Amino acid sequence: MSRTPAAPPLADDLVDFLNASPSPFHAVAECARRLSAAGFVELREADDWQIERPFYLTRGGSTIAAVVPGTRSPSESGLRIIAAHTDSPNLRLKPRAEFERHGYRQLGVEVYGGVLLSTWMDRELSAAGRLALRSAQGEMLYPLLDLERPLAIVPNLAIHLNREVNSAGLVLNRQEHLPPVYALSSFGPQSWTKLLQETLTAGQGIEGEILAWDLGLYEARPAQRIGVQGEFIASGRIDNLASCHAAIQALSASGPRPESTQIVVCYDHEECGSRSAKGAASTFLATLIERVLAMHEAADRSRLHRVIARSLLVSLDMAHGVHPNYAERHDAQHRPQLGAGPVIKVNVNQSYASDAETQSVFAECCREAGVSPQSFVVRSDLPCGSTVGPILAAALGIRSVDVGNPMLAMHSCRELCAAADVEPMVGALKAFLKSRLS
């Protein structure tokens, strides 16, 4: 991959991170790899924790939390928490995915999250995620799988058969129009399950009977820097893997043991409401906080309440940059520019958890990092999206602020952000992790 000096090296590192993370499971595996390289050790929720080194743990293979223990008890100094999410809207394979129709072999898909459906047409697609299989020895295994190469496509209907498409717009039925084709029936049996088994055996030497899968489609074209000077990053899953990358990068570079305990948590299932055992509405962070406190002192409810009162959470999710062709869709006073730094997001109806106090804390962190933050408020006549911030703020009673880097084409199959925004956000997050709170 060619490199360009138009932005700091962290922009190229984000490109590498995106290419290593075609599914939430792969994103968590890549986060774990990076944390291990930075000296973090892996713990399991089922273990008894007796450790003071930085550590990480996962839940369900697609949610991860990492902790740098502080020198002071959290009941005295509070916690610095960054929360993001590993999932992105896409097309997910149904349990019995393969079927034949009119001479084509196709794959049945469900729409995961708020997909911009038209952007998935006419793109070379691959599949990635997790398998569940029984090995020849009877052992249950859950390997990750990335088919890597382009194998499927959702073809558009020719304009000759849909003359009004450019004036009336493309209307897609999720059941009938989204199943991709991946083979011609005339080529003989083209078993999708057999393809998965052969790929797994050839790539990882694992043989067995596939019982189930958590697989999603993704655009096979890799993430890359584009623009005259490489000023943009074009990729799928920028929302919200760019935030996961920034959070892990900031925590990994935190340096010597800090005074206050630092936590990064990256959840699955934000794009479909967070209501799962590994989503932001689960007990994952609450129980983690209790156990971190217990590593310092008895974790009774009174001490836990003191921890929460002294803590702050940054909800990190990408923000809507102003689109040059649709600038009127933004409030005139709140039009974040790509390449102009982090965005603080506000919504008085609590779709974002920011308030004046938490906004000022993050703005001060930006100032310490030499960054000027931008602001985003949705137009008053449009609905507002949301994040894990309000969910965690309500569940824990923790002060929270919603922030993110600006981007275009959010929830498209291929999104766009600025290479120059990567390093400033990491700098602001580093300052936050080291900040002192009243």
C-alpha cells in the first residue's frame, strides 16, 4: 500500500486497522492484538482477578474492554472511561443463507442497523465473522473467518427496465431485492457451507461440521487514502471503527501507571439498539467497574457510588460533517468540517449525553492537546441519531459527553473521513485520560 506524507502516520495506521477489521469479531481481535503488543494481559470474566498490570477482557467475541489500573483507588480519584462500538450497519447472512432462483445461486440476508441500502448495489462483496463448528474430535470451536476475496454482488436493475429510477429514486424491498448472487446454477452445486469449510481448512487447518455462523457482508475493496494529497480515508465501517482505533491508540500510549484508572470499552450491537448481553445496555461495564474497585478495596455500594460521582465518560462515535452538496441539511451554525478536528455533539432531548459541564471538560482536554473542537447540533426540524452515551449515562448515573470525528456518507457501504482528523482526536483522548476532575 502506498503511503503519503499528507497526514501523520496515525492516518495510515487507521487504514491498516480498518482493513484488519471486516467484522466486529475481527475488530475485537485486532484491538486485542494491539493491546497485547502494548503490554496488556488478557483476563477472563470467569477468572479471579489479582493483577495490577494493564489488562483487557472480551465478551462474546465482539465486545472488548481494556483497563489501565491507577495508583489511587477509584473511590478517591474516579475513572476516565471512553466508550465506542465495534459494529457497523451491513447485510448479515441468514442461518440457511443459500438458495437458487432463476439460474443463480444467491444468499439470503438480513439488514443489520440503519443501512443506506442503495450503496450496497453493484459492489464486489466478501464475507467475514465467526463460525461455530464441531471438530472431528467432537470439540466445539468458534474460529474467525474472512473470505477476503470478492465473491458476491447485488446487481442493480438496468435503467431500461426501471426508467423512473433517476427521478423517483431507487426503492428496494429488503427481502426481494437485496440477496446477492454468488454463482451460476449451471456451474453445478455451489454449496456456500462447503466454501466456508474449504476456506477454513486451507487458511487455518481447521476441519469440522459448521453448525452456525455470525457472518456479514462487506465491500471487498480495501480501505485507502484518496484525494490529491491523500487527505481523505475511504472505507467501510469508519463509523465506528475509527473511534475504536482512536480509543485503543490513546489508552495504549498512556505511559507510566496513571493516578486515575483508565478504561476503554468497545461494544457490539450499538447499531441495533444496544439491548444484548454484550451491548451498552448490558451489565458489562457496571460489573467491570465493581471488580476494578475491588482490586483496591472492598467494593460496597457506598464506595461504588463515590466512584461514579468522581468519574467521567467520553462516548466516542463519529459525527456528521457538512456535505458540500447538502449543506442545508445542517444547522447553519453547526456545520463541522472534515479536517478541522473533534466534534462535541449536543442534543437537548438527550440523544447525546453532553451537557455544559462535560462539554467544557472535553473542550479543555482539546485545548491541552492543541486542538480546537467543533460543535454539532442537528437541525431542529430533523430527528437526531443517538449513541451509547445516553444509555451508559442513564444506567450508571455517570457524567458523560458525546464526541466524534466528522465524516461523510455515514452508514454507506463506503464512508469518508479526513486523514488529518485522526491524530488530533487521539491527542484529545490522551489528555482526557490523564485529566483531573473535581
